[in-house]
Amino acid sequence: MRRYILTEKERQRLTDWILYDDEDDSTRKLFHIWRYSYPRLRDDTQLLILVTKKLRAKVRCETRPRIKPGKRRLPRWILEGRTLLREMKRTQIINKV
């Protein structure tokens, strides 16, 4: 899922159009995309509103840390990678002598 629908430039273009009636080719492209995408965006928005209401009812809207501070677990591949790097360095030192 993306964290935004419009880019900053698109927001600015639409805001300028609303406030000042400033319209150019880029703004017209946005209108075209909006007309094409509106039904799906509307349905997705309604679904997200329902999800938000249910999360609020379950008191799960606030972000929460998954792991207590100081108890961070690194993924296995990182831990194994560190061990592998240590072994590689150790063998390189041994081979140089």
C-alpha cells in the first residue's frame, strides 16, 4: 500500500486550480486520471474508513513498539552475515601470515 495518492506537485496544481482557476496541460491530465480512477479510489477510501473505525473500536490505531527498547532482535540473515564476515576476516589474517 502506498502512503500517498497525490504527489506534492499534483497537490499544488489542484490547489492552484481550486483557488485561482489556474489550469494547464498537467492539470487536465490529472482530471483525466481522476475521472478514470475515481470509482476504485472511492471504494478503497470507503473500505479504509471501515478499517479505521474497526481499529479504533479495538483501540489499535496508535502505533506501538513491537519490541521493547533495548531488546532488539536482528534478523537471522544479518546475524549469520556478521558471523560469516568475522570468519572471512579471520581467514584472511591467517592467510597473510
